[in-house]
Amino acid sequence: MSSHLPKRRPNHLAGMLACLLIGITAASQRVTAATPSVTVLFPPVVRAGQAASITVSGGDLGTLTGLVSAGGELETSSVTKSVINVTVSGDTRAGLLDAWTLTSTGLSNPRALLVVTHPVKVVAETPDSQATAISLPGTAAAKLDRTADRDVFAFTGQSGQLVHLACRSRSLDGTVSPVLTVHGPKGRELAHSFVHQVEPKLTLKLPADGRYLVTVVDRGFQQDAASLYALTLETGPRLQATFPTAICGGGNLLVLGHELPFGTAHPPTGLSALPVAFDQFLSHRSWPDRRPVGVLDGGFRMKMSECSGTAWITHSHEPVVTETTDRNDTAATAQPIDPPVRICGAFERSADVDWYTVEVKKGETLEISGWGERLGQSMRLEAIVHDRAGKALATIAPPVAPKKIGFDFPFSTYDPHASWKAPADGRFTIVVRDIFGGSVFGPDRVYQLVISPPRKRIQAFSVVGDGKTHSGLSIAAGGESTLQVLAIRMGGSDSPIEVTAEGLPDGVTAATVTVAAGKPVATLTLKATAQAKPTLSPIRLVAKTGTDNSSWPVLPVAHLPGPAPARRVTDALMLSVTPAGPPPPKKTPAKKKTP
């Protein structure tokens, strides 16, 4: 399995090192180590190939010296108090990017930035009745500055033009739950986003030439220091989804979208469709949701040239089967399947339920896993096993987090994921439904259901220090730092796990550490020699099991401070090496009092 780290850009390494060296003088003057934490980067949007000024907010930041990313996409040009001026590399891909703040007190936690390729409008707060103009295409970076705030934006469009709107906050480490409303030139409401969408998206064909208004509010009318968001408007072809939503090694996908080049009409969805073949397992790793909810499966986001939008595709270890086009909403019409299998389905009608049937032997164990929330859906999946007579035998529970790990970890999901043992030979049925499905349904309400004999595997995560700090990973020459490695075992795996650090800079070492059988956590210690030079670079942790020598990347998790503290997977594990600080002052022996 390939590493998820992006390639570094050599032409920006000198700038990264310069930022580090600027802070060294101040760092060498401090006696006690602080833990820098960044709560907000604003604006959270930058344009590829352009300069941007980003204001940093947080605590224990000392003197700011730069803003960096794992792949060198950001180059700091100057710093003025809390404002860092950067230039974004012109070949940076559009999408999310983690940025770490370099300070005189060390390396901070990352915060997310959105990279776009069109104009960015940074919005100062305006009266609710005043609209801010946005270009088409374009992105507005804004904040809600008070409770029940309402922001209004305006764009000019033409009759028949296809416009796509998307509003992000959570993926930018913000706290807004956006709701979008679009009004036409005559003041009539044309579209309203669904309340279940965490980050709403709308597509509409404009009915007339003229000025259109877009209103953004928070669903709960709340406001705090992290109430930032990005509203993006794009035009033309857009990739919307694929069917199926997973591939095993390679295979054929039907790409669905709006006005896709060379696409044909797809009556079931009203979109255009284009068949695409994949002949190999793609190596680019990412995740549909940056939180480590439950256990994540690797995959990639598909993009098409000349199209906006992306679609998530899961890399499946099991053969992929699509839900039947016939009705499978009763036990009598259940779709037969042959494990191991990953079923790609959708809840297309109100209160839709899907039934599947398997033939198993007494004592045979099946691992049953549903994927809805873990695909980024606002979905509450339920999976229940029935016998031939229709008696419910087991409701598949969500996965259970390891206990007593010593720190909070967001291992939680509503998706079902557990093992079930057949009590007898015969035919059994499994019904899956979305508890929210009475009011939320449609072709985009996709899910995956994996039914397979248990497959031994692990997923490993790392956190800085004791797992409670907000800072990034920093180590002073002659000193040491620690990482906690958390291993999630699945499919009956219980063997020891060896964790090794790779890509360490000169002068820094880390002994291999073992997560003992039956234990969830181990501590990995990094040590720097007194001669270690100041540097900043991404490093990698790799986990291996002794049974079959399989290896997995250890995913770095950051503890993000702010009004709504969170933990999520980050782009990379960044390591900052700084000069040794001055030794602590010697204690002067107290003079004895003369009697």
C-alpha cells in the first residue's frame, strides 16, 4: 500500500527552511517550551498561482515566522504580526490542503485551506440587506459575525446557464452548518439546500438573464470565533457521482454529472452519463471524510478534465456487486449474493429498504459492515440479520472503540460493523435501511454493504505527545519528543504490530516500537543529536504485523483547538527540528541562617 504523503516540491524547501531559521533566534531565547495552537486561519481559501494574506489566530504563538504545507505548495514572503503573506504554487491542485504555522514557540497544529483556480473574494462583514458581488466562477471567503447573521451574495448570470453552488465550513475546520437559498432576478426563490447536507450543494439552470442573490445562514443560527465558510460558484460541466461507488483492482464505472463532455442522457437520474474503464488499482490515497470515524477504507477522488466536481471511489478488497434494478424491498424478493462481496446500493425512494440473501453453514462467521456516514453521508444505517422464517436474529452494532487508551480519540460512527456467526445451515437474509430514509432519499443517497469472512487487518493512527496537546511535532537538538501510536485491529487480528519511522532528517532517530498483542497503544520516541540541524519535513510511520509482514501507513491525527475542538486525519506528519535551547538556570544554594 502506498504512502498517502504528497511529494515535496524541492524549489520551495529553501523557503521553508528560511521560515524556520527566522524563528530560531527567538526560540533559543526561551527557557520553557510552549505549545502553540492555531484556532483560525482566515481567509481559509487561496488561489493557485496567486499571493494571499492570511491572518492567524490562536494561543502561545510567540512570533509567527511562516506558513507551510507538506508538499511545499505555500511559500512565505513576509510576516507582519499576525498576518502571513504567502504565494501558492501555480501547479497546486484544487482541493483541500493542510497548513502548519511556524512560530518561535514551535510548530503549530494544522488548519485546512481550500485551493481554487478562480478568483477569490475575501468578504468584510456587511449589513444583512447589502449583497456582496461574486464573479462567476468565483469563491467568497466569509465569516458569520453574530448570532442569527445572514450573508447575501450576488452574481450575474445568463438564461440557460448551468450554475453549481457549494458551501464549505466543516471541511475547513469551521463550525458553520450552512443553509443556502437562491433568488432570481424577479425576487422569486429558485432553490433551497437540504437541511441534512453538512456542506450543501445546489445546481440550477438559470431561467433568465439578470442578477441572482444567494443567502447563507447557519442552520441553528449559531456563531462563534470559527464561524467561517467558503461559498463557491462554478459553471459548465460537473462531475456528480459514479456508479458503482467502488472498484476492486480495476473495472468499469458509469460517471454521472451535468452536461458531461461526450455523455449521454441517463433517464433514472436526469443527469448525463459516461462509461469509464479503470484497468489498475490507483495509488492516490485519500478519504471521503477527514475524521477517523470508525475504520476508513482507502480510495480516491475522481476528477475529469474540463469538469468541476469530484466523486469518491472506494478501493475494495472484495468483489463489487451493484444493487439489482429489480425490487428488493421484501425478504421474498431479496437479492442473492455470494460472499465475499461489497454491495453498492442507494435509497432512492421514501422509506426504501434493501434485502439481500446469503447461504451459510452452521458456525460460519461473516463480517458485516455498512458504509454510509463513513462515505460522508448524513445517514444512519441499520443492518439486521433474519432467518428463513423471518425472525430477527441480530442487529449489527457500530464498531466499539478501544478502551483505556489514555486520550480522547474520535473512533465513533453510526455505521454498522460487526461479526455474526450462523446458528445453523441455511438461507439468511440481511435488510439494510437508513433510519433517516423516510424524509431523505434519492439517487445520491448511496451506501455500501460489505459481507465477507473476517479478513485480518489493522488501521493505525498517531497523535503528538500524550495525545492531548494541540501543537505540532517539534524536537530540539539534543532533545526528544514522543508520539502515541493507536492500533485498531479488525477481522480477528491480534498479533504484535511493529511501528517504524521513515524519512527522518539527519541527526534524528527513532527506535522501532511494538504495539503488544491485545494492546491498543504504544509510545514511539524520537531523539535528536546535539548536532542535528534545524529543518522541517514530513516523516512517515509504517505499521507491520509479524504474521504475514503486511504493512500499513500510520495515519497522523491532529488535535484541533477552537470553539468546537476536533480531531481528524491530516495531510502528513510534519517534524520541526530546532536548535537546543539554553540550559535552565542553575539554582543558587540557599544561605544558611546564622543563629
